[in-house]
Amino acid sequence: MRKRSFVALLLSVCLLASCSAVPKTGSGKKDKKTVDYDELRAKEGTMFYMGTYSCCIQYEGENEWTSYSFVVEWNGHVTRRVNYQVTDTLYYEADLNDKDYEKLYEFSERCLKKDPFRNYSEEVCDGQKWWFDYYYSEDEEPFEIYDGYCYNEDELNEIIDMMRSYFPQIEYIPYPVEEIVTVDEFKGWYGLADGEIDDEYIEDFIFFWQVKPRDMQSNDYKSVLADLIANENFEQLGYSMDYNQMCSREITDENRSTLNYTLIDACWIYMTLDIPVPDTTDIDEVTMLVDFRKNRVYFDVDANNYQNSGKCVELTDDVRDMLIGKFSWYVDDEEYEDSSLRDCYYEIYIYNSQFGTMDYGYIDINNFSYYRLDKDFDAYWQTIYEMSFGEEYVPSVDEAE
């Protein structure tokens, strides 16, 4: 039998002593330091700031949001501020639950220690940029976690989604419109006698220039209007459809809800069509304008001054209902399957309809195609024509032939 040496015995005793000194935690490792969240919530001041601003085009006269932010205090209270182009900032408040509070704190601490987004960036033309700041110490400047686009960064988007979940979606706030002046107010301010300038010219000038009471204090609109009439600059009174289209901005979202909203707010509908005359090589250029503000329908429209159009009648309620209520039913891509009907319009059929709104926006609905006829739209505009002028539309033929 082998005997253990004195040195081996001494080593065994030392090893036993060192093992007995380790705390019994089950794994033999030291406990992870825990965070006292109650103590954190007792602190005062700002803990975290997150904000965004829109890089999209902002149109004058609209009141879309320009920026909004979330300010989180150490006690977990959150304030969302929404800034608008015109109206005052709106404030919304909430309180983080324990789970989200811990998530936000751990995210901020990790970013402070490791700076994971230091070299991160995204190339984006427009949209929303975000910036994130952690106020880790009241004696130091806040630590910038990130500043820029982050559409493809999952962790940052998790924080954004978490903060957004406490608040309703940002609503569009209508611009607090200052009413334009009336014809009588305009005439009274400038001392215009009845008949000195036609009331219709005055009314159209006021609408096209959106004349407010404060505007008349610093502008001699009487002289401006008189010069426009004398020089026949009728595009500045809104009579030129070419000019109206040029001055308007296109509403590109053409889904059904946007279209219906635009129709309800429509100021005018301008239709231009190139229609082949059956059994000839002629193209009949059809133009029709519906002016909702003046309740008139024009046909054979003079694009430079629609008051000189070939036909003009009053817009009736049934035509108005047909125009606004049923337009979306008639925008279709179905072609004529009957070849004889197709051959009647044998070469080209083009329509272009623009729906202008009161705030100079428009939706453009068109069809440019050879050997094709949108039969629903064809029925739609011809119904409008017949209801307005009391007769069916007949393509005109060149008398020279």
C-alpha cells in the first residue's frame, strides 16, 4: 500500500481550505449586481430624450406636423410634444410600466458603455430622422446614442415602437383658416361704387388671391384688380385652366378614400378628351369644365379664359350628385370587347381629368392608350354632358370634308 507524502498532504489541506472560502451560490460564481429601480425612479430630472423631424416637403398653408419628441423623466413619466407648421405645440403624457422602464434603462446603459451605433448610418432621400440622448448624469452633457435615419436598425425601432405604443397616432390638424373678405367688405374698404368694377371680377379676384382683412391694410388691391382687367390678365382671376393646373400641386395618392375626399372638397373638374370620329380620320377635341364654386358647367372650354367657352349652363343638384357621388364607380380599365365598337374609336381615345381642390391641390385621372376605350368613363362623362345640356353628345365633323 502506497503512503501519501507530506508534500501531497499539505497541498490537499490548502486546496480544501480554499474551496471552503467560496460562497455557496450553487454555481460557484459571484452574484450579478442588481439594479434598484425604485432608487432610480426616485431621481429627479430627465433620463432619456428621443425625437424626430420630417424631411418631407412642407407646403405653405398646410398644418402637418414638423417634429415630435418623447421626454422620459427618471420617475418614468413620459411627455410627447408634437410641433405643427402653424398651430401651437400639443402635449401628451403617460407613464412607463416597469417592464418598459427597465428595457429603456438597460438599452441606454449598454449604449453608454459600448456605443454600438457610433459608426452606423443610412442613406435615405427623405422621411424621418431620429435622435436619441441618454442623460446618465446631471453633471455631464447627455450621451448621444444615435442621430440619423434608422429604418433598418431593429433595436432602435423597438425603442421607437415601444414609445409610440403609449400614444395615439399623430392626427392631421386642420389649418385655422382666416376667412377671406366678402365682396361688400372689399368694395367698402377701397371705396368702390356699385358697377365701378363688376362684382364677379371682385369675387373671383378675392378667391384666387385669398384676400384676408389684414392683406388689404398693406396692399392696394383696387389698383391691382383694375390693371389685371385692363390688360386682360384673366389668369390672375382664375379663368385660365392652363394656369390653374400649373399653379396646383398634384395629390399623388390615388386610392379610393383619397379620391373621394378630394371630390367632396372639389373646386372644379376639368376634362379634356381626344375622341376619334367614327368613319373618319378626325379627332374630336372635347373639353368640359365643372365649376363647383360658381355652379356652372362649361363645354368647348377656352383654356385661356373659360368664360369665353362655347357652352355654359347652371350646375344642377342631380349633376353635382352624379359628378361627386359616382365618379369612383366609373374609373375602370375594362375595354370594349366588341371589335365593331372598338373600331368606331379605331385609333386613339384619350381622357385626362383633373380634380382641383379649394387649397390648390389636384388629383389627375387619365388614360393614354391606343386601340382602347374605357367604356365606363366614356359613359360617365357623356351622361354628365346629356344631363347638363339636354342632348346627347355627337362628335363634331370637319365641315371641309
